[in-house]
Amino acid sequence: MIPLAIVGLYLVTVVYVGVFAFRRAERKAGAEDFFLAGRSLGPFVFVLSLFGTNMTAFSILGSSGHAFTNGIVTYGLMASSSALIIPLSLFFIGTRIWSLGHRHGFMTPVQMFRDRWECGHIGTVIFAVQAILLVPYIIVGVMGGGTTLAALSGGLVPYWAGGALVALVVMSYVFFGGMRGTAWVNTLQTLMFLAFGLLAMVVVGVGMGGFGHVFSEMLDTPAQAALLTRERVSPWYFFSYTFIPLSSIAFPHIGIFCLTAKKLSHFKRTVVLYPICMLAIWLPCVFLGVAANRATEVPAIKAKLDARATLAAGGPALDAAARDGLRRTASGDDVMLRLVEHYAPVWLIGLLGASVMAAVMASDSQILALSTMFTEDVFTFYGGTARFGPNVQVQMGRLFVVLLTLVAYAIALRVPQSIFDLASQFAFAGYSALAPLLAAALFWRRSTKWGALAVVVWVAAGIAAVAAIQMHVPAPAGPPTVLWEVGGLAVASRAAAGLLVFNLLPVVPLTIGSVLLMWLVSIATPAPGPRTLARYF
Amino acid sequence: MLTALGLLVFFALHQDVWLWRESRPLVFGVLPVGLAYHAAYTLAVSIVMAVLVRLYWPSHLEEPDR
């Protein structure tokens, strides 16, 4: 009960932070204040909050779960590549978004696209695709909340109740605090998981008898030694993962967050410290996820390892339902929590649980971003604010926060897929393939609205096709099933983790296709007028 | 141009195929060599970013005329 009480105290604290931000904002309330914290965030809050916004349930639970199954490759796949690509994209693109936002008053990326490419309804199409792609990422947060509280309470709090509680808390502080409340909570969250990630590693390491001993044993066990190398994935698959971090700057919540800095110089510290923060969070998570393979004295982890062994031994002979059941049991999304629960003293379980909750609740920024986009890109654009006034606009934003959270929760109850797969396959891949939109808008004078439309339609169709294929072709128990072959070359295959195109993640052909379409369609259609271009170049 | 080339080389260093199947040695007695490499790579990124900020900061964007 003590861990649950500490987590409960943490949840009350973040709701209070939201309400405190609400009270502070009352005197100068307005859309820009609610949605962008009045473009006034200082360097400390900006750095930590921006990092916290990128660290979600995926980073903590998904990464340790993926490392539990796939080994150390998880760190190279997502952490070290993100540590390079995300700061670079903030340096080259984030700073320009900030500058244009301050000069022209933009509050969302779609506002910038509409102005840059002299379009109206095409902007609405971009909004719709961005919104649809963002919802899975929000669901990840709710799923993580349910998983975390269920694990921390030893099943006392069921998954559905944990997810509901987390959704309610996030909804509350976003509803009241807007961007200011969200940024403050994210700052607190980042400080918490920076502080306790390392602590978790030390405590679990001592409990397991020292990591040197654990990894030496793994090296001596052939079935587990492979987890300490990257031989479970191909170098091409590894390379294709470097496209995924392109999604970060294309996510609307990151683009919008770039507008909240008071000064451009706040980006300097962010891009330098970002890789170090990545190291501080991801290394312990991956490390613990891999080490969990030796934690057979933890009953829940033993059950996962047994399910994995059954799958490996008799997978092809099992029917699809049995395989799916075993995969769910073997999934490592709660492995970090199981380790902490088993090895840490009871007070520390609560603190560490609260830290994990902090990461899980980073979906707040996405909820707020969607609310901002809805009110600015749809409600205001189609005359709502002019007709009903700015106060109604803010209330619409709050109503949207409530509705969105309820929808995400309802979906989270029905989606059994692993946190990592869900997030990476749809939201990350889609936004990575949308990144050429930003690059074209900011760096290529000749880009046009028709090029932008072609990119958005291509990405939407591509993601829908990937989702449809994965739904209709069951995951194989063993090596990938080739779906389409030309001259002995596998064009499309279905692997356990999802669809592969030329043995690469679908994000690669999607992104390359986006670049080509933007180029070909833009050069075939009229460029924006010189007055518009003069404001951008 | 030289900077762009340098960034490309740095990106290529992320694809460390030469360590693909190596698990030994355990750096500091605990870190498999592939993981230690990428941890060091992450720290090196921070240094590269510090150099970029120092030499190529887009200061022309800093004066908003809103």
C-alpha cells in the first residue's frame, strides 16, 4: 500500500500544479496564454519540459520491454540515433519555427503551412492527418498508466482502473493549467525520472548480485548471449530505425512547444543537453530490460521467459490465438516495474513508481497540442473565434481535451498490442514521413501547397496500407513471411514486429516517397507569390 | 560544406557494423561493448552539438519583428 500511497501523492501534486498554473493565468487569460504559456517559458523549464515531452511511456516501459526481448540493440535503435537527430532537428528546424511564430503569431504548424503555401483547406487536410496519427501516441500514455498501476499494486488496481485514473489526472491538469501547467508538470516529471532512473539501476543491480555477475552469466548462456549483441536485427533494419527520430520535430506537440520559449537562446542549452538526458534515461532502462532475462526469481518475469521459450520451441505448430496469448505473456512492457517491485525497498518502489508514472503521463503535451490544433486550425480558421470570442475558443479547447481523453481511454481498453509496436509503427512512422513538409516549407522556396497535399495523402494512404496488411496477415512465429517477391528479392514481408519493405521498416519508403512527391509535384505546380516568399526567405 | 560532410561521417559512425556480433569485452565489467560504444557515441553527440551552437548559431533569427 505504501508504493500506491506515494504514487497517489504524486498524482495529487501534479493536479495541484495544474490548478496553480490555472490560478496564475486567470489574470491574463487568453488563447496564447492557455495554449503557449504566453510564449514566456524560461530556459530551465524549456529544456526539461521539452525533453519530458519526448519521454513517454514508450521511453521507459517500451524501451525496457523491447530490450528484454531484443537485447542491447534497443539503445542503438532509438536512443543514440534520437540523441543525434532530435537535437539537429531542433537546431535547424525548431529555431526557425520559433522565429516565424514570434514574427507572424503562429500557434500551430498548420497555421504556418497555410500562410507559407497560401492555402486553406489543404491545411485542414494536414490537420486531419496529423490528428489521426497523434491519437495512437496518446493511447500509449493511457495504456502505460494502466500497466504501471496494475504492476505497482500487484493487480489490486486493475488495468482499466489504472488507465482511467491516469487519464483523469492528465486531463485535469491540462484542462486547468494549459501549456503553463503542462510545462511545469513535465519539468517536475523530467527531474524525477532523471533522478530515479540511475537509482533504480543501482538498487536492482545490488538485488541481483551485481550486474557484472548477471552479464557474465548471460555471456555463458548461448540463448541469452545474443541479447548482448545486435545479431537479432539486420544492419539494414538498424539503419532504417534512424528515420524514426525525424518524427520528433514533425510531431505537432514538439512544433508547438518550440513556440513557447521566451528567447531563441533557450534552444542552445537544449540541443547540447538533450543527448546527455537521453543517455541518463535510456541507458538504465535498456540495461535493466536486458538484465531482467536473468531475474528468474521474479515470478512474473519467469512466466514471461517460459512463454518466450514455448513460443520458440513450438510456435509454428500453435494456432494464431495461442501464439498471440503467449506473445502477450512474454511481452516485457512491465518488466522494469517487476524488477523494481521485487528488488527495491517498499518506500523506494513508490518513488520509482511515481517516476515511471511521470514518464507515462507525458501524453499531456499531445492532448494539449491536439486541443490547440483543433481550436486554432479548425474552430478559429472557420470563423468560430471571430463569431463567439476568444473566451469561447479557450473553453472549446478545454472541452476538446475532455473528449479526446475519453476517446483515447476507450480505445486503450480494446487494444492489446505492445506499447512499443503501437507507437513506433503508426505515430512515429507517420510523422517521420511528414517531416519533409517542414523541411520544404522552411528551406525550399519552390515548394507548393500541391506538393504538401501529395505528401499528406501519400503518408495517410501508406500508414493505412501498413495497418491493413498487419491486421490481415498474422505475425509469423518464426522468420518473416514473404508477402511479395520479385526476382528472388523480398519486396514486402510480415515479421513478428510488423511489415517490412525490402527488409526495411515502412518508414524508409514512406519518407523517401514524401521527398520525391514534394519535389515532383511542386516543380509541376505554381509557386507561392513573391510577397509570401519574401516573408520567409 | 565541410560541416555537412562531418555530420554525415558522424551519422555513419552510428552504424557500427564492426561491433555487430561482439559482446565482449564487458566495459567497466558490466557494459557489453556494443552498448558501451553507443553510450560513448551519445556523449560525443553532445560535444558535436556544443560545437555547432558555438560556430553556427543562427543568430539572424533572434530578432523577432512582431
